[in-house]
Amino acid sequence: MNILDIITKKKNKEILSYAELEYAFLGYLNHEIPDYQMSALLMAIVINSMTLEETIALTQIFIESGEVYGLSKEMDNVVDKHSTGGVGDSTTLVIGPMCAALGLHMAKMSGRGLGITGGTIDKLESIPGFNVNLDRKQLINQVKELGFAISSQSDELTPLDKVIYALRDVTGTTESIPLIASSIMSKKIALGAKDILIDVKCGSGALMKEEKDARQLADWLEKIGAYFHKNVRCVISNMDTPLSYAVGNALEVVEAVNVLHGKKGPLYDECVDIVSNLYSMSTGEPIGISRHKAKECIRDGSALKKFYDFVEAQGGKLQDIEISNHVIHVKASKSGIIKKIDALGCAKLACKLGASKMTLDDKIDYSVGVLLKVTEGKQVAKGDLLMDLYVKDYNQTFVEEDFDFIDIG
């Protein structure tokens, strides 16, 4: 067996066996196959896809590349959630504390940014001192005591996914249903949650641009979950426009805190929807009662307290979070109604500011980003404020196209 034959086989739209997938992917993990050959195989998979059976096989290979935590054997009501990536999507920072406040247990293994979308770990690293590297014992103990913990992917749990994820991020191979499904489900299954809610984003700012692709991904995620005896439920949500006003790491942390204080908007609504589903799945309560409980834990402040306890438990100093003091105010060039705020364009602008990276060697600036001041449907006059740009310094230059993602009609 050799890697060139495997690449050629997938290039020719043939089905790869479990043994061939194992040879290629574990070979890459063990440094026996170089980046350029694995990149070629990933691109062939993106172009020619994989069958559900191949995808289940790859998921199994990812799981078996490391340890399996099996948290449901350690405690009751273990849930997990995942978002396929969006713009202004800081849901995990809100949902985890909400679940913990409701008596659920959530251990979240989160990733860094993928493409132009921000990652939960990047957001948490904007909090000075925050430890994103919990070992197995630390993770389990914190979830038992507090109800919630987040860690980056360790070398113990699905290490294969960690290296493939990083390579996909910088080789234009992010938008593949089989690769997305294997990545998501391997981490969830290895952690051991019984009930899993996956938020499949669809739209310009998501990995899945078309609804049909989002529905196929959701279908495959549920089928993979069933194969591994997990209760998986998917919701499909719109990502044509940013989920929150804030796009950028430290800015999104602050926005998550605002939502936990009760700030209403799309981010609040989506978090309530997800927690309602998770609570209903785990406890058997009707969705209406679950929704009431989800809203109540924000209203009574218990979810906010869980967030502060969570940050403190992982060493974070929220009071020291840094947002750039260099601010550029972008104003409307004409009067009209905000017809569209395009998520992809907003993410590209945030990336240009330094909020995400395009190569493995890029450094993220956690303090920069975009803070929107308008919503779709709002009437604006010429000169009204559209957004604030938090920039590294005032030397950065912009062109008119950078701001075209806000369409005034």
C-alpha cells in the first residue's frame, strides 16, 4: 500500500477501504506522510467526496487515534454541543454556563478558527491567564464540580483530528461534508456525551453555503451518532448575517457576557434554542418547559455566575481582557435602509484586521475586530455610525470594497 495509489484512487472517484484510510491518515499523524501529500488527498476528498461508510470509517480512525474519555460513565446528564462555524458565533461561551446552571454536565473540546471563522479557543485565549489546556483529570473534575469546562484538543483525545484540522484550515479544504462530519463526531464520541446537539450553520458566512448541503451534513451527523449509539439532534441556522454585533475574539467574549446579563438579540435567541433542546433531550422535559428554564437561568443570574466561576476555575482574569483603544468609526455614505449585512464580508474585514489567520504562521490579534452598530432593516441617514473597527494602529489602509458587506438600499 502506498500514498500515491490512495491519492490517485480518490482522485478517480473510487471508494477507499478502512485499511487505506487508516494507512494514509495515521501515516500523516506519525510523520510518515508529508503535508503536501496529505493536502493532495484532502483536496481529492473535497472535490470527489466520500460515502457515508467511508466517513464512518474515518470517524472511527480519528477516535481510535487517541484515548476515549467516556464521561457518561462518570456522571449523569452529560451533554455536548457543536457549531459548524459562523461569524460572531460565541454561543459556546453562553450555552455552557446555561447548561451548568440547569444541572447538566458539559465537557467541551473546542477548536481554533477554521478558515475565516473564529474558534472558541481563540476567543478564550483573549482572556489573560485562561488555561485552555486541561488534562483528562482536570477536565473531568471541573465538570463534576462546576458543570462545565472547555479545553483545546489535547494530544490524548483524537490527536489525528487535531493535525488534520490544522492542515485543512490553511489548504482550502475546510468545506467538505465527510471531513466536517468526521471531525465533529470523533471528538463528541471520544468525550462520551450521551446527548449531542449540533448547530449546522448555513449561509455566506458558514462552511455550508447551500441549505441542501447543510441538510445532508445534518443527516450524516445524526446517522454517525446512531452508529455509535449516541442521541444526536441537529438544528440548521442561518449564517447569511453575523450572529451577534461583535466579530473578533475579545469583542465576542464581552458580547457573550452581555447576553448572559440578558441582552436580547439573535445570539440570545439561538442560545436559548440550543439549551432548550439539550435540556429536553437529557431530562425528557417538554421543549416548552425547557425553554422557560433556559430563559430563567439568564434572568435570575445563575448562568452568569457559572460563567464567572468557569473563567476563574481555568485561571482567566476577565477584568484584564484587552480591546484595542484604536477605533475607526465607519459611517453611512448615504441615507437608506440596511438591506443586508453579509456575514462573509464582515468576517473578511475582521480577518484583515488580524482577528483570524490565513496561514499556520499567522499571529492572531485578540484585541481587534468589528463591532456593528446597525441591524438589517434599520433606517439610517448619511453620516450615521455603521460600525466601529478596533484596529492595531491607525496605519492600516482600507478600500471601499471592505465595507460593501453592509448594503444600504
